[in-house]
Amino acid sequence: MLIAQAQKGTQRLLRYALLFGGVSIFVLIVVGVILLEQAESCRFPRHLLKEEYRYKIDLKQPFLAERFRAGKTAEITGPKLQTIYLDQEYGTYTVVTDSAPSLSDVVFRVENRAKEKFYLPRMTAMSAELIDHNTTVGDEVRVEKRANLFINSTTSNEQSGNVTCRRADVTIVIPSACLLEDSTLNIKVMKGHITTKGLNKANFDTLRFENDEGNIEAHETQSYRADLVTKRGVLDARNVTAHYMLMATSEDGGVIAARDVTLFSGDDGATCRTNVTYPKGFPKTAKYAKKVVTCDQEEGTLTVDSTGAENGGHPAIELERVVGGHISSKIKVGHTRATVKACADVTGNFTITAPFGKRNARVEAPAANRMDALTGLGGPRSFDFFDSTSGPKANMLSGNICTNKTGFANRSQTYAFESLTTGNIDLIVLPPTV
């Protein structure tokens, strides 16, 4: 009798436990679904408002003229742009070009998204300021009017706080005419992607793209200077042409890749000087004097500064076919791999420094050409376009690429790769005939 009652009590307790466990699991699933829905609705809010902003460049107009739409500045006509600033917390930027040669407008197409419809027309705004820009021509300083343009979007993917669940996806349309060759395009987004498409049809003085996390894809760009900066995102540069180029990460997890980058030579500002010339046959007097500024030329430079990745990054820095110029690459933690084509990409010296990692520099050819390129009748042979040796400092490997090969001028390029703490460095040299 007592045993039967005990069994019934145990069964009743087990049923309660199973019921409680089932209810708890159901509640957890419901809570999880709610949290997931809230996160997704905050990542990509459902309410949408499309807007278009426009800046019209008029080289003859030394002032700013604004046109309004829905109580906001929608169009500004003014002089040449000095700097275009775009800034937000959460969203994306895409930069494209318009190949129509007659266009002189910079257009911003914005898709504002918000969880609460009320905020849509209040998220993005355009403004501009007029500035004096000094230009030196010989010994003469000329002052011209220029404008700084601002496109600010108030966004965030946070679910609490003053700004919640808002994002802006902005497409910037750049004219392909040479109206921005002295201008800077400055884009900053804390959480989001920055992408360029066909920007080599236009020409900027400076491109600066910055985020905390997300991808920065600088594809097909052309500028005097290009700065790609992230905390822990991914930097991907392809078909980029520049004189100075910076790629930098500042927190663990950032990854850097550069492929088919061309570094062109330019004026060395420290050597510029003014010369006075006179037309042939004319008296050498002040009346006929002509001032000409000349500067020595310097090679371009790619600077890579990376905190790296604790897992190596597979690799954390990958450079493939950087043509011309110098390379200075430093990483705190993680692996570096660089691929160059001898004589075509580089004629100069290299150093590899890795105190707690492997240092490797080798010649490699595609499988179809490997036997012809890398071996002779007696097996592996030496190369007239590459050599390497240990030193001259501790934990260093150094050598030269194509400095002694007949038919190629030595441009005295320098490639310096350094791992500050841990990480392997691998330099792959492709034969000049491959």
C-alpha cells in the first residue's frame, strides 16, 4: 500500500516536472523568437523613405544658393567642392560614377529606414559652408571660393537610447568629369559597409573611408591619396591607383587585402622650387620673366599598419601585385603574404623581419610554367632576378628583386615587411616571364 502511494507520488511529481520543463522551453522559444524579431527589425527597419540631395558645381559662382523641399535643403548650387563629408552610425555607402560628360552634379540618393515612421524625414540632412582656398602659383598666392559639403544621417542599430533602430543606405553618384580632382571624399560609418564601383572614371585628390566594423571595398578608384581605416573590419582594395595609400586596422580581427594596386610617382613637395625663365630672343627683364615651379619626382608609397588577428587571419595581410612604389607593412599579430612579379612590379630591395615567426621569400610560378621557369637541366637553379640572405639584423631576411637583371632600370624601390610580435611573413616572387 505504501509502495503504491509512493509510486503515484513520484509519477505525479515527474508529470509536474515534465510539464514545467515543457512550459519553460516554450517560453524560452517564444522569448528567443521575440528577441530575434526585434533584432532583425532593428537591423533592417520596415518603414522606408527615399530622398535625393544634389550639389551642382558652378565654377563661375562664388556663393551658395539653396533650394528647399519638404522644409529641408534638397539642392545647393555653388563653387568647386573642397571636401565632401558623409557620416552616420549605422548604414551603408555606395559610391558610383555617372559617365555622362556634361554632368556637373554630385547626387546623393538616400534610403532612410526606421522602426518608427515619425523619424524618417528627420534622419538625413544636407548642408554646406563657403571657404577661402589658397592656391600658390609660383610666388603668387591666389584665393578662390570653395565649399565643404555635409551629408549627415542620424542612425543607430541600438534598441534603447536616444536614437534607436534607424539606418540610411546612401548611394553617391560622382560625375566623371575632372571637377573633383582637387577634392576630398570623406566617408565615416561606425557600423556598416563602404563600397565603390567604377570610381576610376572620376579623379579625387583624397579618398578617406573609415568604419569600426564592416567591409570597406575600394574597387576601381583613382586618387592622389587613398586612406582605408577600420577598427576590426575588412579592408579590400582592388584595381586602385594612388600616389600615397594607407590601409590600417586598430583592433584584433581586422583583415587587409590589396590586389592590383598601382602606385604612381609624383612631386616631392620638399624639393619644389621656383625657376625664372625668359622666352627665347627676348630681353631678360622683369617684363618678360616667367616663373615656373619644378619639383623632383618621388615613388608612391603603400603603408600597411595592422593590429592583426590572434588566429593569424589566414592571412591578416595579403598583398598581391602592387605595381611601382614602396611598401611599408607592419603587423602586431598575424600572418602576412605578399605576391609580386619581378621586374614588372618591383626593381629594388626587400626586408622581412619576424622575431617570433617564419620568414620566407621564394620564387614561384604557375604550374604550367613551373618547370621551365624554376629548373634547368641540373635541377633547381639560381635566378638573375632574385636573391635573398639572412640579416643584416637579427630575425631578418633581406634581398633584392630584379636589381641586376639586364634590360630593367633599378627604381630603388623598398619593400619592408615586419611582424612586431608573432606571425609568419611569406614573400612570393613571380618570374618576370610568367
